[in-house]
Amino acid sequence: QVQLVESGGGLVQPGGSLRLSCAASGNIFRPNAMGWYRQAPGKERELVARIRSDGSTNYADSVKSRFTISRNNAQNTVYLQMNSLKPDDTAIYYCNIHFLGIGIDYWGKGTLVTVSS
């Protein structure tokens, strides 16, 4: 079993910044990919950013140049630095870990990010 615990959500004004953190514990296999997804009210869950254990990354077009994903492999932790936040970024952000080759996913419970003046 794997547990994912997110932190760092909250209320921020447009143009502001937030940093999300997610710590994974349990049986962590490699290679893996850790990432952030988000779900806004009335919309489907979508990928925000993902980083593999080799450091390669991919981002949704809507967040490129504004968000940066990073990870600490020794601590099984992934971070999402979010800058220049917009009201459209308002959503519940979920941490995910995907075990490559095995095809198993685990999810955190989510953390709410609200961008509003």
C-alpha cells in the first residue's frame, strides 16, 4: 500500500503564488512518475504536471511557464510551485504516483486551491 499526503493549498489572489507538497509513504517502486492533477467544479480531472523518477517532466499547456514540478527521490516527495495564478486555476489538486511497468496508481485525498480577489 502507498499513502499520499498533500499540503499547501489555500486561498490566493490572482497573480499570487502557492507551493503544493505531496509526501508518499509505503511500498514505493521505481521507476515511477509522481504528478499533480486537478478537478474544477463541473469539469473532469486533468493532468497539471508530472515528473518521472529520472527527472523528465511534462506539463499541461495551460500551466507551462507558470508552474514548476520538482521531486526529492530520497524523501519520495513531489512539489508544485505555482506562480501567476489565475481564477481558472481554482480546483482541487490531487497528488498521484504511477508505477511504470506495473501500471498501478495511487491518489491523495486532494487539496483545495482557490484563486480569487
